[in-house]
Amino acid sequence: SPKHKYYKEINEVIAEHIKYAAKLDIDNTWELIHDEGEMKVFKREMEEDGMVVDPLKAVHTVKGITGHEVCHYFWNPDVRMEWEGTLESAQVLDWFSEDTCVCYQIHKKVWPTTQREALFWTQIRHVPNEDEDEDGPDYWIVCNYSIPDHDKCPEKTKNIRAIMNVAMICETVVEPPQSDRNITRENITCKIQYHANVNPGGWAPASVLRAVYKREYPKFLKRFTQYVMDQTKDKPIMF
Ligand SMILES: CCCCCc1ccc(-c2ccc(S(=O)(=O)CCO)cc2)cc1/C=C\c1ccccn1
């Protein structure tokens, strides 16, 4: 796509998430906050200027869908309101290319905190394995990354602007290895890594924020993956 002003930043941010995903080192600095079936959600407790900015990492394995399908529905702004239960509104302000756009969304108010909003670019990308290493990981990734402003962004709202760096990184496993001819949904499994670094943008009680994170992230991951299974079950597989 043409060299727009975020081109360099997008490549750097995506490369960073891919490097990090390949390591997947869940060491003891990560605290398990939710463990349900194949889904494990971890957090690190971190504060910046007295604000809770806990990084969040989730891993999940879902049968019957592909990484491309998970990333497609996570990225597609047209369906965001269908699965993201914490949003009051979501809109596209701009398109940088057919896989990259700028979204503005308002989160539902969480009593007793001030309502949050977010302005970010979102890109979906296929990162095939290195040619020489055909066993290397093949990722589909979506990254949502805050930008400071945009000329079409509503000015001076009463909301606090949250700042985020979020990635959904997926690998698809086909077993037993089938020639591409007759793979069915029984043969595929998606391995998901979800990384969310969200700065709530303004003070909120640590206890409230941590309770929201603990409750909302597992709920959102369960609801979102169920949504993808429902949307794809009668459709041809998107590899
Ligand atoms: C006091 C509460 C303040 C809310 C702070 C907050 C702001 C934004 C966000 C957030 C969550 C998921 C994404 S995404 O994965 O990119 C999908 C697109 O929406 C982007 C942003 C989270 C949170 C904080 C908690 C929280 C956790 C899971 C769901 C909802 N809220």
C-alpha cells in the first residue's frame, strides 16, 4: 500500500508482536487469572503514574476454525458490534489500504469510572513461514494500535481516551496432515495468542480496573471465539 504516515509504525509494531508470539514464554512473572478448558488468561500487575496498565496475555485452542477466520472476524469492523459486548459504538474513520483502517469506538461506561473511548489503526496480515523453513510457524495476525488523533475523530467528548496495543495472533494446525483436497473442519484447530496492553488513559480505582479485566477478558474471548464458530460452521474453510 502507498507510503502513508503510519506505514513504518505498523510494520514495527506487527514485527514486535510476531517476535514475541514466537517465544510464548509464560514464565512465573505471569499470574494465571482464568483457566477454563483450553483457555488460559494471564496478567502482570503493572502501574504507570499510579494507573493500572496490567499487560494481559491469553492462550486458547479452538477446534474447527482457522487462524485466518479468527483474524478475519476480529479485524472486520463491520461485525465488531456483533461480538464486542463492551462497546457502545464503533465506526471506521479512514482506510489506509484494504487491510488497514482507523477505528473510533466508545466503550460502555463501567460504574463508577469515567467512560472510555479508543482511536486506533487496525491491520490484518498473513505472516507465512520463512521459505527455507517450511516447518516454521505460519501466522495470521490482527493488531489494534492507538493513534493520538485523526481529523475525523469527534473532538472534546466527555470520555477518557484509552491507549492500547492489542494483538490477536493465530496459527492453524491441520491433523492428520491431509492433502489440501479433503480437509474438513474436524481436521483443523486454531491456536490463539491474545496480547492486550491497555492504558485506561486516566485514573480509575485499581480494584475496579482489575475486577473489570478479570471479568471482561475471559468473557470477551469466550464470546468472540463462539461467534467465529457460529459464523463459520456452514461456510467453506478460509485457510
Ligand atoms: C474502568 C474500565 C475502563 C475500560 C478500559 C478498557 C478500554 C479498552 C479496552 C479494550 C478491550 C479490548 C480491545 S480489542 O481486543 O482490541 C477488541 C476491540 O474492541 C480493545 C480495547 C479494555 C478496557 C478494560 C477492560 C476490558 C476488558 C475486556 C473487554 C472490555 N474492557
